[in-house]
Amino acid sequence: MSRWIRIFHPVAYPAARLVCFPHAGGTASSYAALSKALTRQRIQVLAVQYPGRHERFSEPCVTDADELVAAVLSALPVIEDGQALGLFGHSMGAVLAFETAHRLRDRGVPVTALFASARHAPSTPWVGPDLAERDEAAILADTRRLGGMSDSMLASRELVEFVLPSLRGDYRLLAGYRYRARRAPLDCPLVTLVGDADPAVSPEDLLAWRRETAGDFRRHVLPGGHFYLDDRSAEVAALVGATLRGEVA
């Protein structure tokens, strides 16, 4: 498998595949728990590993969304005819999953469902365009606000120096992202998710995603903050599985 894709729990003869895009500063391992939960439904998780972190730490971050999506697409395995394909993105990853869905549609590859988690609709400008250029304290304050790292983790100088470059790179990607308003909407179901205590995204913010698909639109609010997924993998796995099977979830 390509350095872009991580498989934590191989599934023999999967019924579906789910490509998962992490949040800003995040790694493929953020989807390990969801991957394990989905194996029971014969769904293979393909977790994207961005450059500039973990075993790819020495590689420069990709700060252009189009470039990153193109690299992921080139790394994906061939999707067999009749096999369901879902795209799941959390926070920044939702934008990348959305762009990937459009490119797959343009190539004639059907997407069974798009899952957009903890993220404003792509038509909504990012609210922190200058964060990438702010000092370390400002970036870490935002990370603390979202709950992405505990106080003990933030107190570790070694860990901060490890994470900071990828955060800056991903914030630059978000700041440079440009929504293409004139494209036809997707035709697949679009499922949105958010934590009820998310300090950055409200349940109402998810409604703007509705315009991005001519297919079914659903909104789910789960207990938790911006990183609700850390504690709700079983519930999210049930939702993902039902959606990819064509059931109402």
C-alpha cells in the first residue's frame, strides 16, 4: 500500500471501503478505533496519512488542497464494480473528502456516500485564515480550545515541536482553499455529523452542506466536542455501515 494510505485492520473481501481524511495536524491513527469497529461490518477503512507527521515527518506538508487530493487519488486501490465506496472527513478532512468526491464523480467513479464531520460547509470561508502565520502561542491556544491536545500534551516541548509544523502546514492549506461555486452538486447521500458541545461548529452550521448534493442530506448531532469521534466510534460505525448499505440511518 502507498505511503499515503494506512490500513489498520485488514478485511478479507470487504463489502465496502471507507476513505478517511484526518483533521488539521491529525494522523491516520485518528481513525484506528473507527477502523476496528467497522471490520465487524466488513467495511475496510483506508486512512489517509498526510506528509509531515509520524513516519512521514521528514516530508514537507502539502499546503494545496488540489495537490493533496490528486496524490490521494493516485494512491487509492482500484474499487471493484458493485463495491460501495464512502468518503469520511473530520474537520479539515471534510473539505478534502468533499473535493475527492467531486474528482471521483468527474472520473465516473460512483461515490456511495460522503460523510462530513465537525466542519462548516466548504462554501463558508474559513474563520481563521491568518492562524498559520501567528505565533506558537496562538496556534496552541486554538488547539486547546478545540480539545485536540490535552494540557499535559501541550506541556511537552518535544510533542509541541513535533506537531506544530503539521498544524501550520494544514492551516495554510485551509487558508488557501477556494470553493468552486459553479460546479454541479454531488448526487450521493451527504451525511453531516457534529458534537453537541463543539466550540467551533454548531448543528445549524451543518445545514449549509445541504446545497452540496442533489441526493439525500442528513444531519447527526452526537454527544461531545470537536473531537466527539474519539468516544463515539461505535455509534459512528453503525451510522456509516447503515448508510453504505443503503439503509436509512
